[in-house]
Amino acid sequence: MVETKNVTHGYVLGTSVRALIAAASGVLLTLSACSSESPEQESAPDSTDDATRSYPVPEEILDPADAAVAAYERYWRTVAEATAIPDPEYPQLLDAAAGQALEWGQSLVQGGVDRGQIGSGSPSHDAVVTDLYPDDEPTEVVIADCIDSTGWLVLDADSGEPVSGEEYGTSKVSALVERIEGRWLVTELVKQGIGTCLLAAEPGSRSPPGSG
């Protein structure tokens, strides 16, 4: 079972997370740069392992906390896949997200398209569940994460080479995952600026494609 921290009950989680998102509206469509940069890293990592790896299916997991974390991580894998094509209308995004989180992911991918950039690899996570609602059979789960974009390179779409000046880093993320018509979907997401995590990143991390 995934780690659960600071769990409180008795209120509708969606309302609290949406309030958080409204307060953080200045960062909704940006993935800010971190303070470190690595001139030594010049090539993308081998993505063969990621392509062949088997991941848990959230809808097949009985525990709501575990299912929500799996759905949250699926969301980021799908966004990363969309940046690699790149295609903001990537159909699998609809299987991973809805609402504001879907629009956020599509905007991120579109930003890369506009800049002539693609993504390679995917981010890593340190996600924990911070709240569930309702108590008996949770259908809304709040997740806190320290996302690390070190393994998510920004490449020039024409040359396939890493884009110079891009940066990596770790960022705090808050997300709402909801069970909707039998599916676990990320519906709300706030990603703060890179450098807001306590989890240390390897030197030379970069923001994902379309970060601005």
C-alpha cells in the first residue's frame, strides 16, 4: 500500500483542491526552470526499458489510495508520451485525465509543438496520498508529489539533439484524482516552480517540453 500522510476527513476534497488551484493560477500553465544546469549531458537516455515495462492498471487495483497513485503516475507517463510524438490531442490523454488536468497536459504538449520541441523519457515521482473522500469508499484522492524531470529531456524536433539552455529540476505537485464512471482520472493539478521540492535532484535537470 502507498504511504498516506496528513489524512483528514469531513470535507469535499475537490473543493479544497480547486481552491488551491485558483490560488496558484499563476503557475498552472508553466513549468518553471530550476537553478541547476548540466552542460555535460548531451544525449537522451535509452527509452527501451520504459517502452517494454509493464505498469499497474489503476482500475484493477482494489485499494483506492494505491489506485489513485497509479492513475497519477499513468497521467504523467501519458503526457510524456504525447510530448514525444508530439500531439496535444493524443487519444490516451482522455484515458488518464479530465477537466483542468487534461487541459493542462494538452497545453504543455502544444507549447512544445509551438517551439519545435519534443520530449524524450519521462519524469520520476515521490507521490503520497494526503487525503481521501468519502471515508468508506473513497472516490476522490488528493496526492502530493515531488516530481523530478531529470529523465525527461527536451529535444529539438528536427535534429533530435537536446535543446541548449534547458534545465532540469524537482517541483511540488498537488493533484486530485477522481473515480469517474469506473475510471481513475486526474482532474485537477497544480505544479509549482522547479526548485520547490525538498527531494534533491541530480545536477543538470531540465523542464519538460513546452515549459517556456
